[in-house]
Amino acid sequence: MNTDLDLKNALAALDEYGYDKKVSTDLEQARNQQQMAKYIQSLDYSLRRLLILQETVNDLVEEKKHQLAMQENIQTYKTKVINLSREFNISYDEVLGLMTSSKSKS
């Protein structure tokens, strides 16, 4: 009987912990704009610090966009090489070798 009560208490504590995590103002829990705003407001930053934060976030967003564009370009390039290898019935490595050798001849 005592272990049953301990188990119920443990489960109640876990439920309460889960609820606290859902409603907390922790940045890791923020998944939308409203939650992010609540977290940032909880920091109680001055206007100057908020402007620095804004500039930093903008820079990070631009960097992330650039990285994603680069990955997309690389994937497009790889797909084109694969298509060339299929078109001419040669291996991927052979296409790269031909491209390298033609570039060095130019």
C-alpha cells in the first residue's frame, strides 16, 4: 500500500514537472513567436540591449539563409553531375575527373 502511494506521488511530481516545463519562460521551450516574446520580456532588457539582440538575430538569420542556399546549390550541382553520368553512362567519379581535366586544360 505504501509503495502504491509513493508511486502516485512520483507520477504526480513528474506531471507537475512536465506542466512547469510547458508553461515556463525557458527559451528552449519556446516554439512560436508568442513564447519567444514572453521569454524576451522576462529578460527585462533595456532598449539598447534589445537593439543589440535584434541585430545579432538578424545576422544569424542571414548566415543561416546563406548556409542553406549553399547546401541547396551543392545538392543541385551533385544532381547535375549524377544526371550527366547517367546520360553518358559513366560513373560519377569519371564525370568529376573529366570536369577536372577539362578545367585544367583551359
